[in-house]
Amino acid sequence: QVEAGLTQTVQPGWLSRWETTSRHLSLGHLVGMGMFGHVIQAKLKTPAGEITVAAKAVRRKDTQCYRNFYREAAILVAIHEDQNHENLRSNIIQLLGLVNETSQKYILMEYASKGNLLLLLRQARRQNGTIFLPYNLRYAVHISRALQELQRLALTHCDVAARNVLITADDVAKLADFGLARDVYATVQYVTGHKRERAKRENLDDEVFPLNWMSLESLETGEYTCQSDVWSFGVLLWEIATLGREPRYDGNNNPSCLQLARTLRRGVRLRRPPECSGEMYDVMSSCWQEQPSERPDPDVLEKRLLQVRNTMI
Ligand code: ADE
């Protein structure tokens, strides 16, 4: 079973070290809304004083939302309990605590005051229309580091996209939204093509079933690996280079998983945006190699991005 590795850890007391009580929490306003959960800004009383946090709650009290919620909590706990994890240097959103009461369940995370990267990119486009790529590339470098950490832990995020990158007050990009993340050793495919097909028929949008970020093999088999996260990272680079345009493949309006997979097998890829240098396009294209093993590892991507950035500034 897919969840075996995780459900085993979802035992009474499994999150005890992280548990805090809702009495220490005072909720503020809604800052984000997703398919399975919403995020509320909140204040948390700690021995060191009150801090602002982001509290993620289930969107509805149904099995799917709870499953997603516990999975995200389990993954974040696993990341944060790893010996080599360094909160302050990590580009993964920091877990601060969990509330697991009967009627109140929250994942408490660091509050990233600049919000999500997609909105920031679009705001930059509206405000001055100029593309200051070197600066935004800094965020890509940060996320390549988050992927290095995940690779080390044998975890896949499964939804790498600008909408899931948060920016902190001091301008550090953090990968967030681990609700779809998986242990790569879990053998069973997690979201099969036909589930996505059904979601599309029911008109659920990109936020939920983001086909255009998905790797060829994920579209075909539902299989996710660190290399499929690298594919999605290439699409994230494309989003950065276009200041948040929506990735669309030529001649494919609203394709099904298998239609899109066929298009990709023919060699079609996202085109080079006019504003994007050939060098930068080479980096993103390398993430879209048909053979997963030919895609660069996240540490190689970091080096290449730093090189590209250096030639620009
Ligand atoms: N929206 C979703 N998660 C958030 C977080 N951790 N900080 C700020 N805004 C968010």
C-alpha cells in the first residue's frame, strides 16, 4: 500500500514531540486556500514569546482531506527529524508544531510574509513589466537546494510549481505544500491517470491536477521519482522566466493525461519564451529529457543556475 510507510508512523503519540495545544494559538485571517486545506495566519505563544505562524487546517472534514493533512504532517516531521536538517539554512518550509485535537487540527509552519512565488512574479510583471531575471533566479537556486535535501531523504514532493514556493521576509524561497509528497520507496503509484482524468471532467483546475507540470512518466504511469520533481522544477524555471505565465503546450487545449504524454513523447516541449536567454532555456530543457536518468540532479542544477546568473550580473 502506498501509505504503508506513513500510516505506520501515524500512531498515537507519533507526533507528540511536535504537539502543542490550541490554547497557545490565536487564529487570525485566511492567507491561502487549496484543494485539501486552507492556511490561516495565527499567533503562537512559545516560551520565547509570541510568534506569527501559518496554521494549515483541513478544508473539509472528510477522509481525503484528513489523509492529505496527516500525510503532509508526517512528511514534514520526517524531514525535520532528520539529523542533517538545519531549519535556518533549509529551503523547506519550517515546521513549528502540530495541533491534533478532536475538533482542531493544525500544521503550524513558519510564516512566509511575502507569500507565494507565483503571485510575486505576476505582481512584478504588472508593476514594471521588466524582467529582472538574476534576482528571481535566486529563488530557483533556493528551490534546487530544497530538492537536494528531498533527494537525500528519498522523498518526492510531487507538486513542484511556483504556487507552492513561499518567500520569507528576508527573501528566501521555501518549498511548501507537502500534501502530495511521497516516500520514493513506497511502491504503489499514488495518483493514477484515471483519477486525474475524472478530476478534469469534474472541472477541478490546475491547482489540483497540474498536468502541465507533470513529467512524461508521471502522466503515463502515475509514477513519481526525484527525477520527475526535476521535470517540474524545469517548468518552475519557465514560470520564473516568464514572470508567472501559465505553462501551455502548443496545440493542446485541455488535454487528458495520455494525450499530453503522447505529445511529449513526440518531443514537444514548452517553447523558449522570447524573454528567456538560450542559456537559461538549455537549463530548463535539460529537466525535460525523456529519459529520467538523463535529467540533471538538483546539485548540478544549482551549479548551472549559479553560472547562468553570474553571466547576467
Ligand atoms: N500561505 C500558505 N502557506 C503560507 C505560509 N507558511 N506563510 C505565508 N503564507 C502562506
